[in-house]
Amino acid sequence: MHEVTRSRISQYFQSLKLPEWLLVAASVAVLALLTASGWGRLLAAAALVGAGAYGYRFLASSPIDAEIDSVVAMDIAALEKRALARCHLEESEVRANPQVIVGPRYRRLGGAEFGFRRGEDGKARFTPLHVTIVNFTEHQLVVYQCALDLTTGKPLNEESDEFFYNAIANVALRCIAYTYDGTELDPAILQGAPALAESAVNGKIQIAGADFFRLTTTAGSSVEIMLNEPKLIEQLSGGEMNMAPNDAAVSAIYRLVREKQLGALPVRSPTI
């Protein structure tokens, strides 16, 4: 993807913030318009019109929601291939279609700039995204996770885990209160949701009603995936996440784990 497109993605999450130099130039032009005369007044008027035209083009060039969704889809398609390599898997070893879960990422951003926007369709969109890709082999469930920075297309903080089917003790969905250390959250999050910092107790911020998917083994190891955090999204100016893909992925994981533990993992099919 071309760098100019990535720049426009960054602009999408900052579309209401005009460049500071443009605001300064417009202010100077207004001041000159009020105090100057003759040619100076004409030049100030021309500068103000130019600043206004640039500002309009700047805002009008921001990507629309569908363009952002298209970029996310392309990036995730690339991550599916990367997940195989990072987990040391060959495609021939995979016995079912990979399942992808995409959620918000608030901590461990790996240096990525946090961005949030409620789209025209009312959907909440983020950068970076917490992406989880689950692959199924004959004997194992292999989980790849990363923070996907949409402004660069780069995966950050990559990690992988393997779980043997016969060692999986529990697969569960939980809606729980979740606690953050105030220093873990990106300053942009606290700036966008100032009530969070105000509600902190001993430096801890508790968010009620976060949705998690959790897989635990008999040995006590686990992987936990945040699916949604509506209370924090509401603080950040509202909107709802598109949960349909996550719901479908979680349902598929439940089904495939059950079938494998019963000894009947289905062959790979476009419908799974």
C-alpha cells in the first residue's frame, strides 16, 4: 500500500484536527484583514481564502468508513499468511479455515499512535487493532496475536501460543470488570476520555462490562482476548463495534474444539 494512503488513514482518525500551521496562518490573515489597508488588505483576504480552501480540501480528502474497512480487510489477509510463518506452520498442516478476532487495543501499543473515531455509520474504529488469528492443525490450536498499526500496516508486539486439543480444559466467554494501571493507557486515550483519569483509585482505572474470550488448558495456561469494551468506547465519544465477525469466529472456535475433542474435526471448507 502506498505511503500516501497510509497518511490518509492517519488523517481519518484526526479528521477534525486541522494542521496547526494552517490555523496560525488563518489567524494572522484575519488580523491583517482587520488592521491593514489597500494592497495589504487584499493580500490578507487572498491568504484567508487560500487557507480556507486548503482546510476544506484537507477535510474533504479524509477517507470514508468503507475505505478504512477495506484497508483493514487487506491488512488482515496479509496477516493470515504472516501468522503461518510466525507460528512455523505450513498451509498443508492447517485442517480448517483460520478464525480471526479483531478487538480494541489500549495497552502495549508498541509505539503506535492510538486513534479512535465514530464513523458516519455509527461504528467505532480504532488504531492499532488487537488482531488474533487462530489456526487449527490435526492436534493443536495455534494462536497468533499482534497489535496492527493501521497507519503503517505493521504488526507490533507479535506473540503465538499452541494448545493441544486434549489439553484444553475450558473455552469461555466472560463479561467482567477490567482494571488498568493508569500508566498503561496511551495519553491519547486519557485525553479523549478524561473521566477515566478522574475515576482512578490509587492509580487504577476499572472498566465495567468488558467482553472477553478465554481459552484455558488443564495445566493452567491460557489465552485471553478482549472482544469489546463498550463502556470505554462510550467514554471515547461513542459508537458500537461491528461484532458480527467476532461472534462468528468465536462460534467457529467453540464448534471446532468440540468436534476435535470428540475426534471429528471437519475437512477445510470455505463455509467454516
